[in-house]
Amino acid sequence: MTGRPVIGEAVLCRRVPEGAFARYTARPVRTLEDYQKMAAIRAAVFMSEQDCPYEEEFDGNDLCATHFLVFDGAQAVGTLRIRWFAGFAKLERVVLMRSQRGRPALQVLLAEAFELAARKGYTMMIAQIQARLWPVWSRTFKCRMVPGRPRFWFSDYEYIEINIPLPEHPQALGPDQDPMMMIRPEGQWDVPGVLDASSNRSRKADEAA
């Protein structure tokens, strides 16, 4: 994605502070190295700080999800996970290193993730959050508790379900999109990629023939 995530930022309760997008950057995980950074952050926080067992933290859904990293300069300092369903996406595993809590890293991470989900055409996300953190999340992004749904427990914490409405993105991707856009790396749909270059190579070969 390029430019400030206007749609994603609109989901936040407060505008991202000036200068935050210059200091912090967030992007989808696209390489094994970034995947390892994501896993290291989650292990440091969920397993070490919250004493979550390995098999519960790495639950079998990581290889079928989109992960985001947020960077303070070159250092990865936070991550989240999104899983995709028909008609809605599910926000999961939102976490920052201790040194970044209370700083704009979280807003940048969420804004970029919400922007990507909206660009993919989603207008609703759901999340299961620790009940004790409802005051924090309800002040961070626009959401509501799902009425009539019971609270539940796993990994030693009480959870509630929330809905996160997303504004419609004016450039939401659809099946009639330029085919070259649809094969570019996740989140970089507006930037020509390596397969664009191969397309140009094939075109020149046809012209030469």
C-alpha cells in the first residue's frame, strides 16, 4: 500500500499523531525472515509475559492467515494476525513489545491493517478480546460488543466478542480488476512488481517474433 491509510485511520478513535507514520511503518509479512520476527514477538509477549503454552499460542492458524509487523525504524516491535472468512475478517494476536505500549506504534499497525482489509473489500471485522481489555480497545478503535453473546474462557483469560465496522474503500478490489494488480504482493497492488516486468519481457518477445 502507498500513502497514508485514510480509510484504515478512520476506524481509529483518535487520529494518528503527526510524525508517527514517519517513525513507524507497518506491512504484511511476506518473507520467512519477517515471519520469524512475528513469531519472536508473540513468543516474547504471549508465552513469556502471559505464560501461554506454545501449542495454544501457535494454534495451527498461522500459515493460513495474513500477519502484519510494525517497525520502529528497522526494529520490528509489534504484530497482529488477520484471518479471512466470507463476508468478514477476524482480527487476532494484536501485540506490542513492552517498550512500545502507549506509543503510536499500535495506531500505525491497526490503521495499516484496517486499510488492507477495506481495500480487499471487507466492511466488517470481528475480534475476540480479553474482557479486562475492553476499556482499552473501545478507546483505541471504533467497535462494539456483540449483544447477546456469552463470555467465554481460553488460555486462562475471559473473552468477549466485538464487531469492528470498516468504511467502504473507494478502491476496493474486485474480480474485474486489472489482472496484473491481482498477482502483485499483498498490499502492494498499486506498485508494479516482478511479474509486471516479466509481462513486459513477454510482450517484447512477441513483438520481436
